[in-house]
Amino acid sequence: MGLMSWLWERHQFLMHQCFSLPFAFLFYFLAKRGHLSLTHRYLFVSVGGCFLAVVTMGVYSVLLFTSTFVFILLVCSVDPRCVHAWVFGIQMLWQTFWHLLIQYREYYLHEPVSIRLFLAVSSLMLLTQRITSLSMDLQEKRVLLTIADSSKKKTCVKLLPLISYILNFTTLLGGPLCSYSQFVSLIAGININPPPNPLSVVFIKLMQVLLLEWGRFCLVYFLKLNTYNPSNSVILHGMLWVWGLALVLRIQYYSHWRISECLNNAAGFGFWEKSPGDSPDWSRLSDGDVWTIESSSRMSEFARRWNATTALWLRRLVYIKCKRFPLFMTFSFSLWWHGGHFGHFVGFLTWAATVEADYHIHKYLQPKLSSTWRKIYTCLNWINTQMIVACIVIAVELRNISGLRLLSVTHIGLFPFFNIILLFILFTLNTAY
């Protein structure tokens, strides 16, 4: 009982996802053997999502149901050419209201905020991704719906895939963003061309989650034993301590992404059939691999690889559509989407500035370096990337002034500062010549 209480208190998100795994396996086996018709498959994932929302969020599940209802109402009443603007505006206003309410209760009333509310708002952010992705598909005619001339029964049947996509229990609490067309093809094809049994791959990924959590536990224990004290510690100790703390926070994300992959794979989603004879690949739905992300030697590489499906969504939603300052506009929208805490402003704007600096520095230095110096440059750039990422993670995750105070005391904040200064120097030189 003590172990279960500890797991529930420390790892609520992971436990919720693990408890959903049996239902995902049940869906896979029933659908594969033809016991679920196409309509019943959509009902299974949507009803499962509703049940999961009520169990995990309680009364705050109404946040998700309200967004879903409003979206369906807009799809039925607004011209597809204009639906994205309406959906985007209403959904972001609804999400921002709850973010501001949390900040009001935290910083002004100094009241503890329910974990259920935090979970609901986090799920609302993911729901915003799916809703806006689908609204862009409708506007760009990648998805066509003919509802106007249909009977009530046919209308419900046509709207069911949309509701299932939004409230899908495998992506409700987390997980990679899947396009609507991809979701429909996965649901429709699971009994026609079923993927192989996902039990082994889910087991392997669960072991990876346990390994990540064990590594995080050991790192936390080590950081507690070697707590940084500004009065009697060297600068290098402070920088390494903050880097370790940021790594602890990043590992938490990697665990969440991997358990979300497990849930999708258990339901039969994410399989990619390669050449005959090759081992099956279940990485079609993934937000990133820890080794690939952490080996990034440039800030621009890290930005593309970190939370990959969200990065692609931001690129499509903001970056491609902005004619002026697309990078800063994308990161500015990202901080709005994340909640707009003070730490978010500092973290995301620093991220944008250092990615821009990376482009200019790499463009200026790369042609001038020999092969040997390029290897040295890559190593130094990896260290630089790790330190900048540590600053961004601390600022974003701690959210308030305490994170910035820690960065200034340990002097690790000098890394992004020097990169931004170098950006201004290169920009000035380019302007002069």
C-alpha cells in the first residue's frame, strides 16, 4: 500500500497512462479480430476518452467537453474557408481564460490549485493542437465534410470521427499529435491490414520508462547530496548543478512521451511497415528520442527535435504563415499557448534569440573552419547547447523569478547572454558591409 501511495503521489500522470494500457490492448484485439465495426471503434476511443477525462479531472473535464461541443457547432455552422479563424480565436480565448485563472489563484490569492485543474488545462492544450490542426485541414480542403444536406442520423455518423479524434483516450493526457487523416486511416485499417502484436514493443518501452525514472531518481539523490551553496562553491559546480537539475526536468518529459507512445502502440497505432524482413518499426507516432535530442549540437537542431510533433504543428500554424519575424512570432505564440507565466516570457524569448544566433554564428563560422576545427567546434557547440537548454528549462519550468535568480547566482545565464551579444555583433557587421 505504501509503494502504491508513493507511485500515485509522485507519478500521477504515468500511473493514469499505465491504467489506460489494458483498455488500449482490449481495443486492439477486439478491432483486429473484427468484433468492433468502424462505428464501434470510433465510439470505443471517444467514450474511453470521456471516461478517462471524468476519472482524472473530475468536474474540470467540462473544459474539454465544452471545447469539443463548440468546435462541432462551428464545423456545422461556419463556412470551411473561415472555420479555422473562428476555431483558433475561440479555443485560444477559452484556454487563456483558464491559464489566467490559475495565475490569479497562484500569485494573487496565494491559493493552492487543484491538480485536477492543472491536468485539465494540460489536456486542453493538447486538445487545442488537435482542434486547430483539424480546422486547418478543413480550411485547406485536406478534409472534406458534407453535413448540410444530411439527415440527423447521417450527420451524427459523420461527426463521430471528429469527436473521436478530439477525445481519443490514447492522446487525451499526452502523446504525439496525429493528423486527422492519419487517425481515420489507422482506425479504418486496423482490421484490414492489422499491425503485429504490440505487446513486446510496449513492454520494451515500459522498461525504458522505468530506466528513465530510475536515472532521474539517482540524479535527484545526487543533487540533494551536493546541494549548491553560492557562498562556498565554485562557479563550475553551480553550472553543473543547474545543468543536472534541468536534465531531471527533461527526463520527466522523455518519460511522459515514451509512456504516451506505449499507449498508442498498445491500441495498434504508430506502426510503420518497412521492407520485408526488417524488424517492425513502431516509431510512426513519436515526440522524440532522448538520445537523438540530447545529442543535438546546435540550438536549431534541438528546437526541431524537441517535442517533434508540436514543433511541426507550430511551424504549420504560425511559422509558415508569418511573413515578418516568423521565428520570434512562433516562439511568442508558444509562450502564449503554454500560459504566459513570467518564466515563459524569459525562457521562450531566450530560446528564439539563441536559435536565431545559432543560424548566424553557424553561417559565419562553418565555412572558415578546417575539418579538425569543425569537430572541436561541434563539441563546444554541444556544451553551449546543453547550457542554454538548461537555462531555458529552468526558466520555463520554475515559471517565476526564483528560476531567474538561480540562473544569475550560478552564472549559467551567461551562456545565452553571450550568444545573444554575438548575434547583435554579427548582425551589426552584416549591416555595415
